[in-house]
Amino acid sequence: MGHTLSELASRLGLPMHGSDTVIQGVAGLEKAGPQDLSFLAGAKYAPLLKTSRAGAVILQQEYLDGVGSALISTNPYLDFTRALRLFATPQGCLTGQSDMAYIHPESSVDDSVTVYPFVFIGKDAQVGKGSTLFSGVYVGENCRIGERVVLYPNVVLMSGTSIGNDVIVHPGTVLGSDGFGYTPCATGLEKMPQVGNLRIDDQVEIGANAAIDRATLGTTHIGAGTKIDNLVQIGHNVEVGAHCILVSQVGVAGSSKLGNRVTLAGQVGIADHLQLGDDCRVGAKSGVNRSLQGGRDYLGSPAVEAKKFMRIAASWNRLPEMGKRLAALEKELALLKTQLSEEENEQQ
Amino acid sequence: MGHTLSELASRLGLPMHGSDTVIQGVAGLEKAGPQDLSFLAGAKYAPLLKTSRAGAVILQQEYLDGVGSALISTNPYLDFTRALRLFATPQGCLTGQSDMAYIHPESSVDDSVTVYPFVFIGKDAQVGKGSTLFSGVYVGENCRIGERVVLYPNVVLMSGTSIGNDVIVHPGTVLGSDGFGYTPCATGLEKMPQVGNLRIDDQVEIGANAAIDRATLGTTHIGAGTKIDNLVQIGHNVEVGAHCILVSQVGVAGSSKLGNRVTLAGQVGIADHLQLGDDCRVGAKSGVNRSLQGGRDYLGSPAVEAKKFMRIAASWNRLPEMGKRLAALEKELALLKTQLSEEENEQQ
Amino acid sequence: MGHTLSELASRLGLPMHGSDTVIQGVAGLEKAGPQDLSFLAGAKYAPLLKTSRAGAVILQQEYLDGVGSALISTNPYLDFTRALRLFATPQGCLTGQSDMAYIHPESSVDDSVTVYPFVFIGKDAQVGKGSTLFSGVYVGENCRIGERVVLYPNVVLMSGTSIGNDVIVHPGTVLGSDGFGYTPCATGLEKMPQVGNLRIDDQVEIGANAAIDRATLGTTHIGAGTKIDNLVQIGHNVEVGAHCILVSQVGVAGSSKLGNRVTLAGQVGIADHLQLGDDCRVGAKSGVNRSLQGGRDYLGSPAVEAKKFMRIAASWNRLPEMGKRLAALEKELALLKTQLSEEENEQQ
């Protein structure tokens, strides 16, 4: 798995500095050894360069002074990400299609697809070239799975779910389960059948044990390049734009629409039927109960503009003291009024 | 799968208006085509009637004017829910009991039960008539599953869990796992064995990747008709009444008791050992740290009555400005006092 | 499964009081019958002693008066926990290694390991003595599993995950999935390969449907004796100390470090790259956005010291009224100033 530094320079399209060396792995500056490639992400970490034992470092031109072997980059973090790809081993240890899997005779699975034991593929399901289905995956009837898709163990696709190319779904995640819809009736709650479906576009990645519901009618939709973390919940008929980031434990309630490049930090909740504009960012643990304009930052529960929330939260810390000051003022003013009225009485 | 409108009128018990037509599917007013049945839920959407291409609409008598084919209803939303049932296809593509499943010889599984490949059914487990167990379901020893129950892929029932009739459990949900109980001891934390169980009554529905724990002693209980959404956590010894609604990512801590028809909105947390009265409703993201009277709405963390929280949250927005006003008052009053004392000195 | 009380006394090392009796089970004071062992945890429950039908009670010496059979303990709750162990039946109904499982020929699984149907064990994985792998468990390549480990149904260990001895993992939990790391680039978000791993020490217990990510580089680490509840999320490169308690639905973001004996109550969120000192405790639903000193209690979002938060939350309840008092003061002061200026004019 080793590469020479000059080979890495060539594959990453970066100028090399210093002598060539063999690189066996990747590590942060503090833990890297003489056979590791590391990186310098910013001025804050520059002092580590002196003590690091790294065999080579990806860094900006200005930090070259005194460094042995290096690759020069205008964006070291991005180029290190690309270097990592050359050292990462894909998960898994099998190829081919296991005879301990169940593949419905009326499904269409490309010969190049890897199917682990205990995979279930239903009727009229299609799985595209180069995809991998790990142990315990369930693909319901009429599902469409694109090319080079990876479904990790125990991922579930309910009927009619469609997935683009180059999608990754981490273990235990459920796609296309019923939305949560009931109508009150005389005897309790009548289930609203969920007859819509779920469509996931190219290059989406979804974390472990997440849940994305099918639409009641129509389609729940996740746009291309969007990244969704572990334990996220997305309700029925939600539409998520392209290149969004939904961090762990976020919940988006039914029929809400997120624009492109929206960021929702950890544990954020979005109420139902809202619209969030392009490029808006919502801080961790916020609760959003109204539609949000794009291009801005929001925070708090109920969420307001982030700068405003910072001022509010600062005020909270002064609240007990403000209460005392208010009481003191009232007392002082009452005293003053009493004094004035006494003086007036004396003057009369 | 098509139905004539007159047939639908008869099956739903609704008067038909206009000419008969063949209905192939269901859709909202905006997307419906000439072969779709749609519905008008309220005055707000009435303008859509004029432009909708729907073949027929379920609506109230008062909106009939100018409409072609229709079914007349006093509760269009509920009747549309019922119509949906006639068009919904149940999930799944197999029948019978797969020989790729493991069914313990000392279990009792009715002949009418559908058992997918890779299902595990343990010793002394019982599964009632017409139930369906999808791929990857685990039914522990001594479990009791009623009739017409659907357990979607990878649902897990730990030992001794009992489930009533007409229950639906969505993929990946875990029922009857150990409660979270430890006793501090000299060497750390001693596990409290969880020897109780979990009982789920008729017509309960539970979403994907939820977790409901068995009791430490006794029984964790979910009452009839209650609906639980994805990723909900219910702790040991919790008792949930009948016809409750627990929205996604709710957490209910150990030994708390919910009455009937309680609604907990998304991401609500209920602390342990609390009691929530019948018909109380808790707004999204609230944190409940005391018992709540029934029949009221609550909001906030810590939760208070919803109206009160609305006033508090409105005050938060004014807090930074209130701080300034308070400081201005203090300054003004101090100034006034100085002036008065100077005047007094002059007068003396 | 019955035991005589004298046998229990001997096994628990506790003095017996009253006559010997046969104990068949365990229950709380209110539900216990003549063949049950119960316990008295504190003065609050002492009145129940008179009406309880329990066959025997574990209690402190001072409550012996009037009690029939008893075991005398200085820590009844802990000794009852230990007694429960003698009555608890381990889950499961199979032994041996099922030929419906897939065990890679180049893995190393001890003969004493129980392997259920539909278990997958990958290349170069090791499973130690006396461990049990329930149905649907996936053990990726190069995993190390210690002795007496229990992996409940559908638990997933991604490649290279290592687990100590006496670890319990509840159903559906995912260990060692990719961390959530992306680098912005011209075309969207570039996946940062996650080439690190996950290490879990002895006597850790992890609840159902939780997710713990592998490190980007290096190791995500869970210290010995730590207990993690259902639906908890732990990000890449997090380090959790020994004997911590992480209650349900907690989320800990990437690279944060928890000391020893840290308690995070339900639904707490910890932002990334923070440090929490030994023995600090964070109350339910708190959001922590800065590092916390050990040995203290915190609450709120953003979290502050618990006592301070209690004062702040009390102030919230008075906020609407404070707003009115502030307005009243302003009005009163303005009026006073007008009066004084009028008086002054009169005097001139």
C-alpha cells in the first residue's frame, strides 16, 4: 500500500519539495512517523512542524522553511483528503454473489454487483454496476439502485425507493419507511396509507441508523451531493436540496423544503411545512418553527438570527441580576416619590 | 387496481355527484390527473378546485359548485384517508414460510404467517394468524405476536415481548431490550438485571429505528392505538396510555406514565418518574421535568404552559433592549436624585 | 430457579433474619408475593413494609422491627441488584455455531462461542471464549472481540473495531461506521476517508440502535466500565473515559474528550473538540458549547453551572411581568420628571 512521495505529488498534481521518500500511511502531525504523510491546516498548528516526525507534510508555500520533504498546496486540507483516498482500504472481504443471499428471480442485478450472505433483493428491483450490498441488506420490490452504490450491513430500502449513482448508506439506516400520518376518527386514529416514495440523487451519503420516510403522495427527495449524518430523521414529503449537510440527530418534519447548501448542525429540529432558503445555516440544537431566509445563520429554540441569539443568551446570564436591579429601582423610585411628597407637604 | 367512482362511493358510503368515471390512483389537487381521485380539506385550498385536473374530488357539499365528479363528505380528509386504503399496495413480494428462515422447532407459528428469508423465531415463541415477518426479523424466546401483525425488516423482539393484534412495526426497531439501570459500587457500576418484559396492545404502530426497553421488574406497557414515530426512545417501566401520539426522536425516561391521548411533538424529552395526564400535549423540543396536568398544552425547556412560554419567548427577543432600558432608567434616576439633592442644597 | 433464603444469604454474604423460606422470584414491595424477595431502598418506602406480602425483604437493620424474613444489608439497593442476578435468565435459546451463519475461513472463532443463524464473521476477525453473537450480527474484517462478549441481534461492527471482555451491545447498534467528514471543493463536498478505528474497553455496555463512529485518523475510544444508552451518537475521534454514563439520545460531536465518571443525561449534545473534566455531570437536554471543568453540575443550552441555570429559568417565568414592571417604571419616572419640571416652572 506504500507510495513514493514523488508518485503522490504526481497523482495529486502538487509540486514536491525536498528529497523523495516512501510513504506507507497518513497521520496527524503529532502522531505521524517517518513513513507517514501529514498536513498543516493552518497557522495555529505551525509550531508542531518543528517537533513532528512526519516523513512528509502537505502545506502552503509560506510554511516550507526548515521542513524536509513536503508537497506544496494552496489548500492542504483538501489535498490531504485526496491523499487519504490513496491509502484508504474499502470495507469488506467478499466479492461475487453469495448463494446464502435471496435474490428474487424477477429482479435485475448486474453481474458486477457484490451481494453478501443474508441480503434480500425483492421482485422487480434493479441494482446497477459495481454496487455492493453487505450482509442483512433488504431491497424491497421495485427499488432502483444506481451504479457504484454501497449499502452497508442491515440497510433497509422499502418498496419503490430509488437511489442514484455513487451513493453510500451506512449500517442500519432505513429508507422509504411509512411517513407518520393519521387522521382522527371516532375510534381513535386512522392510518393514512403512505403510497408515495423516496428518491435519493447521486453522491448522497447517509450515516448509520438514520430514517428517511417515503411520501404520503408524491416523493420525498434528497438532492445530489447532500451528506446526512447518523440518527437523522427526515419526514414524509420533505425535499432536501443539493449539497446540504445534516449533522447527527437532526429531525426534519413532514413537507418541509430545504434549499441547496443548507447546513443543519447536530440535534436541530425543523417543524413541518417550512421553507429554508439556499445557504442558510442553523446552529446546533436549534428548534426552527418558521421559514428561514437563505444565506443567514440561525440559532436558538425558537431559532432567531444567530447574532441576535448570542445577545439573548448573554442577557440570560444577567437575568437574575437584572431582576434585582429592577426591584432596587422600584424601591428607590418609590422612596424618592415619598420623599418628594413629604417635602411638598412640608412646603404647603 | 382501478375502481369506478360509483364503486368508491358505495364502499366509502358517500353520495356521488356528477358522472361516473374510472379512478386509477390518488393525488393532491395540484398534481392529480383525469384518472385520479383528490380531496379538498378546507376553504384555504378551494381556489385550486378551478385549475385542478382531478377526475373526481372528495369535498364538502358547500364546495360542489362548478365541480364535475365528486364524492360528498362531511370529513373529506378522513374519507380520503379511507379511499387511500383502497389504492395502497401492501409492501412485500413473498408468501409462505421461507426455508432460508430459522424457525425453532418448539415455536408455534400459524400456517397463514408469512416468514421471509433470514427471519429467526426462538423457542416457545408464538406468531398469530395472518402476520408477516420480513427479512432479518428476530423474535426471541417466549415472545407472543398476535394476528395480522406486520414486522418490517430487521425488527428485533427480545425475549418475552408480547404484541397484540394489528400492530405494525417499521424496520430496525428494537423492542424489549434491557433498560438502562446500574447501581454504583466500589468497582464502578453494577448492572441491574432487567428481568421484566414489554407488552404492546392492539393497533399500535411504531416507526423505524425506535427503541422500547423491557421493565426492570414488571412490565413496560404501550396502550392500544398508540402511534410512535421513528427514532423514539421509551425507557424501562414506562407506561403509555391508549391513542397517544409520540412524534419522531421523542425520549421518555424510565417509569414515567402517560395518560390516554397524550401528544408529544418531535424531540420532546420527558424525565423519569413523571405523570402526564390524559389529553395533554407537549410542543416540539420541550423538556419536561415535572408531572403535567391533563388537557393542557405545554412548551419550552423546562416546559411550562404553552401560552406562558409564548410570552416568555417573546420577552427573550426584547431582552437585550430591556437591558439597555434598565441601564437608562438607572442612569436617569441617579441623575434626577443628584439634581434634586443639588436643588435642596441650593434651597437650604 | 428457586433458592432458599438461607442460600441467598450465604451467596450474598448477608445475615438472615427470621425463618427460612423458598424464594422463586423478585419484585417491588407493592407487587411482591409470598415467594418473592423484595427490598427497602429508603425511609420513604418504609410504610410499604407493613402491607407488603413479600416472602422476604433486603433491608437495613433499623427497619427490621415487625418484619418476618429478611436479609440485613448496609446497601439494600446494591444487594438487591446482586440478588437479581441469581434470578435473571440470560437471553437466547441456542448454543453452538449455526451452519446458517457465514464464518469466513480465515477468521478465528473460539469453539465456545455461540453463533446464531445469519451471523456474518469476516476475514481475520477474532472472537474470544464464551462470547455470543445473535442473529443478524455483522463482524467486519480485522475485528477483535474479547471474551464473554454479548452482541445482540443485528449489531454491526465495521472493519477493525476492537472490543474488550465482558462487553454487552444491544440490538441494532452500529460500531465503527465512518465519521462525518467532508472538505468543501469546487464541485461540492469531498469525502474525507475515515481510515482510523474504534476501540471499546472491558465491561462497557451499549444500548440499542446507538452509533459510534471510527476515527478519521487514529482511534475513537470508549473507556472501561462506561455505560451508553439507546440511540446515543458518538462522533469520530471522540474519547470517553472510564465509568461514564451516557443516557439515551445523547450526542457527542467529533474529537471531544470526556474524563472519567462523566454523566450526560438524556438528549444532551456536546459540540466538537471540547474537554469535559472528570466527574462532571450535565443535566438533560443541555447543549454544551465550551469545555467544562470536572466535578461540577451543568444545565441549559448553552450550558452553564446548574445552580445558575436554575436561577435563570426562574427568571424566565418572571420575564413577561418584568417587562411590564420596566414599562411602568419608565412611565412613572417620566411622569415624576414632568411634575418636577412643572413645579420648577411654577416656582420660577
